[in-house]
Amino acid sequence: MSTKGTLTREQAVAIVGEAAVARAEAANCEPTNRVGYNGAIQGDALIEWAGSAAGEDKDGTGCTVTAYYYTSQEEIDAAGDDLSNVDWTIAGYEVV
């Protein structure tokens, strides 16, 4: 599996500012389906999730900042009906 979100938080903030990054971090993350909800089906050990927000880069051009998260199916299964029990640590950011 190739992961997305190779920017650090600091790099993303330098491009779009603190407010846009904070909005992406606060957005509900959803499975991207790029890897699939159950990554094991495609031979992937991890499931990719993302939360996004609109922003502007330092030149004023509209863009989207995305925070990427990766979980295992075991984490999702262990959380049961309460996904707030999953460790939602951001793996990286992307600005497009």
C-alpha cells in the first residue's frame, strides 16, 4: 500500500496556515476507499481514513488540506460500535 499525506503538520501549516490545518484535523474522518474499509481484502494491513478542509495557499490560491489516518482492522473491530476508542493519530497531511 502506498500511503498519502507525506507532509508534516508544520509543512502543511506553512502552505495553508494554522486555521485550515486545524479545520482538517477537526473534520470527521472517513474511509477513503482508496485502500478500502477493510484493507485486508486488498492485501493491505492498514485502512486509510481522511478528513479534509478547504483553504488557500500562501499565494491565495484555493486548495484542500487533508489529514490522513491509518488504522488496522483489528483496531476497528476492538472499538465495536464506538470508533472514538480508535487511536486517531494523524500520519501526515496533503495539500492539493
